[in-house]
Amino acid sequence: MEANHDGKPFIYRSCGPEDTALLAAWLANAAVPGTVIGLDGDLGAGKTAFSQAFAKQLGVRGIVNSPTFTIIKEYEGRLPFYHMDVYRISLEEAEDLGLDEYFYGDGVSLVEWAQIITEMLPKPHLHIFIETTGPDERKITVEGFGDPYIKWCSSLNENGVLHNES
Ligand SMILES: Nc1ncnc2c1ncn2[C@@H]1O[C@H](COP(=O)(O)OP(=O)(O)O)[C@@H](O)[C@H]1O
Ligand SMILES: [Mg+2]
């Protein structure tokens, strides 16, 4: 866990993909133009599972696959949805992709393996770290850096994932 987070992280114990989907849906409901979410965790932790549930709640229709080979895939939902997976590239290669267009655009950016490009992320962003703690159990740490992400974490800590129907 990073030491310089702002505010208190939200620690979520997921007992199966449906629990992870509830957290993803809460965040999709909170998303606004320019929202940036970084996802980290080992292979098979559930980054893509999270992304798929997030996209569904955002109103994206059709299949959201891991964009490992394409790096960036764009979808249309309530807001444009930019799904990125930087697993196969270096920071230097990422710098040539023009990611700022996405991060500072009108859509929502979700980055799998965000730690590779941490220094390229906008300072305000949400970071999600998924740890495999059992076959179906995951410990998910949600940290806010800047606004509105700190408020999201406070709200999650106060009310949990079931109260964000907006
Ligand atoms: N609690 C859970 N949360 C998310 N995924 C889970 C959970 N339990 C089991 N899984 C399974 O783990 C796998 C995660 O794969 P994936 O999302 O592709 O991982 P990643 O993108 O992190 O490599 C999926 O098959 C999913 O169904
Ligand atoms: Mg993946």
C-alpha cells in the first residue's frame, strides 16, 4: 500500500466476483468526466472482472475484454469509457501513447497495471489494489488521491457499497 495516500483508504473484503461487481458499480455511479482509476494486483486478481462490472454499470453494452494487446479500448456508456492495460509496455513506451488525451478528456479512464505508469497519472485519481486471499476471496484497498476521490473513500467507509444509486 502506498504511504502517501490522502485520507483513509477503504478496505473491502470481497467473497466472490459479485461482491467485486458491487464495488465497481458504486464507483461507476460516482464517476464523472475525467475520472481516473488505477487498478493493480497480480494476474487473476480480478482487475478485468472489476472493469467489466464497472463498464456494465456505466451503461457500456457488449463485451469488455482485457485490452492487453491493444493497450487502449474505447467504449460508449453514460460517459465515454477508456479501458487500458499497460502490462506489456514500459513507462517510456507509455509516454508515446498520448494518454493525457484520455486522462484529461470527457470520459472515464480505468488503467490495469497502473503502477507501471503511476507518474503519468493525474495527481487526483483513485487507486485500487486487489489482493488474492483465497479462491474467491479478495482484499480490495481503495485509496483516494485528491478530490473527489478522498470523499468517495469517506463515503464508502461510512456507508459501504450499497448506497450510491445516483
Ligand atoms: N472476489 C472476486 N473478485 C473478482 N474476481 C474473482 C473473485 N473471485 C474469483 N474471481 C475470478 O478471478 C478471475 C479474475 O480474472 P481477471 O479479472 O481476468 O484478473 P486480472 O485482470 O486481474 O488478471 C475471474 O475468473 C473471476 O471470476
Ligand atoms: Mg486483466
